[in-house]
Amino acid sequence: MKKSILVTGGAGFIGSNFINYFLKKYHPRINCYDSKYKKYTNYSIVNLDKLTYAGNIDNLKDIDSTANYHFVKGCINDKNLVSQILKYYDINIIINFAAESHVDNSIANPNIFVETNVLGTANLLSCAKNFWQKYGFKNKLFVQISTDEVYGSLSEFDDDAKFTEETPLSPHSPYAASKAGADLLVQSYFDTYKFPTIITRCSNNYGPKQYPEKLIPLMIKNALQDKKLPVYGDGKNVRDWIFVEDHCEAIIKVIEKGKVGEVYNIGANCEKKNIEIVELILDYLDKPYSLIEYVEDRLGHDRRYAVDSSKIADSLGWKASDHNFYFHFINTIDWYVRNQNWA
């Protein structure tokens, strides 16, 4: 059966990595045989992206002429456009990456986050339900790409504590609250309409092509330019770091094997303090620690995130790659060194 996938926010960091990874995995040809998975693949991807400051269409230049890839510039809040895309391309699967995601920006201007993350998700759900229910929901799927930040913060004094899919939502920033609101809308569509949804909540992603407002690319960029590296508070906030392609592989597992109505946490069991990340970057680039500048802590700054990924491991057979953190981390730094004019 033909699978037409709508990827929203596909020019952003995770979305573009997903599209490139997916088309590499399933080959840039239609109806090709995949020897690893022993099946014929017949997938096409439609990328809907507004191309805001963090979206970069050059992230997809290697596949922009691929027969089963199509780009549409537009906003997920545009009801007419979304409805036309669903009908014209006969979309079976929606993967919603589209989001405002920088916490600092959400503190300065929370309304934009509500408009995109909550109202945009609501529009996608409404359009998809209206289109799909004409033919029934069989072989349809809406995947909401969320974040572990919706769970709030863990104690830094309990190393064994981790977020599970049953952890109550307790967002502490406008960004996290907007993602939690979107998650609840998605879940409500499953509960009310039996609409086929799955929610994934991932830990901090890193890798090439991440816009340099996030910790790792910002610190690499500043270090390369011998600028100060701003570190919030005491720098001991802890995050669970996952290589972006591991996240992409997990999403593919969810599409292939996930159970509708479920939530799946995605993490790599790789906790690092922010200051550890900064020092690793300086060490690798042979830059002095004197470039570190501690600044006033972010408002509502969560102390620690860590996710329990045992559910997706046990039920879908996914786990993060065997390459350790430093392998992907060094390759990521090298990518930014080679691409200093990117973004």
C-alpha cells in the first residue's frame, strides 16, 4: 500500500534530519526493494514548513529533486492549505515536528508558542479528522513529536529518578506548557473520536544542522569565534542527550510498530551537566575555559531531565545506537567546524 507522509516543520533541525534519514533508509526511488526489511517500500514525503528563522531549506538540498519528496511552503495554522495537501497527496500519516521550541523565546513572547504549538496542532488534527473520517481511520496515523520538558523537573539528588510515560505533566516554561497543551489535544482526539494518534516525548537532541540558539551549536560557534560562552546559573542543570538520527530511527519504529493511543518516551540514558558539555567543546577545540561566562539563570529553569525509554525498547525493539556519546558529539563539532557559514 502506498504511504504518503506529511512532515510538518521538515526544514527544521529534527524534521530535516528525519526526512534525510527516512529517504536514505527507504531509498530515493518509489517501489524499491529493501533487502534489510524484506519488503517493498512505496513511500512519499510532503514537507510543509513556514521557513521561519530556524527553518533552512538548504538542509534538504541533497534530496530536493528526489521523485518521492515534495516541499510546500506554508503554515500549519492555514486550514485551507493543510486540507488541500491532505487531499492532493492523499496523506496517510502525519508527523508533526512543527513547533516553536526555544525556551528563552517562549519566556519573552509566549503567544507565538501558543499560536504554533497549540493552535497549529489543533488545526492539523481537525483537518486530518475531517479528511480521514470519510474513508475510515484504518491505515492512518498522526504522530505528535513532543518533548520530555512537559514532565517538569527531576531532583538532582536522586540519580535513579526518571520520567516515565505515566509521569504527570508539570511544565515550567511557556514552551513546555504549549507542548503539553498540544499533547492533551492529541490525546483527546484519540479518546473522543478514536482518532489514530501516537505521542513521542524525546530528550535533548544534538547533531548537525541545529540552529545556533541551542546549547551545543551556540557554544561551538562562539568558541570558534573566541567569543564568551554564556552558561546559565551554576551550569549544573542536567539533560539527557540523544543523537538526532537515533531519534529519527525511534520515530520510524513508532510508525511501523507503535500502538495507537500510546505515548513513547525516547532517550539515550546519557545525562550530562551543561557545564560538562561546554568544557568538552572547549577541550576539543583547544580553547581556554576563560571563555566561559556564567550569567543570570533562566526564569523557571528546570534542574534535571532524564527519561525512561524501557517501554519503546521492550514493545518496539528500539534503543539508542551502540556508538557512545563522544563518537557522535565529536562528529557534530567537526560538522560545525567544516560548515562555519551555515545558518
